[in-house]
Amino acid sequence: MSFAVLALAVAGAGVAGLALTALATAFLPVPPAGRAVAALLGLVATVAAMGWTSRRLTDRAIRAEYGEEPGGQAERPGGDGLG
């Protein structure tokens, strides 16, 4: 998996989150203060979605590259410390 795929996925999550936030704040039948709170919560949710997407795809790339769970020790040829 390339860095470009990761960047596109994270950007896509961000765009989707911001679009949903814009729709929610535009159509919620609440006063302006309520819309401001909804917009703030939408921005926080967007950042969280982007982080989750980045972590999920990064973990998948690690497993594909090294055949292991993220955070584990990679088994490399000649990795016995002797060479």
C-alpha cells in the first residue's frame, strides 16, 4: 500500500465528515448556539474519523509488508543478531 492511497483515504474521510457536518448544521432546527455546538462536534468527529482511517490503513500496510500484527517484532532473514 502506498502513501498516496493512505493520504487519499484519510482525505476522503475528512471530506465526508465535513460534508456531513455542513449538512447537519444547515438543516438542524436549532438556534445559532446549537448549530455552533453541532459544528464543533462535527469537526471533532471528522478528526477522529481521519485518525481512525489512518491507523486502520497503516496497520493493514504493516501486516501486508511484514506479515505480523502492528507493534510486534518483525522476523527478518538473518535477524539472529549474528550478522
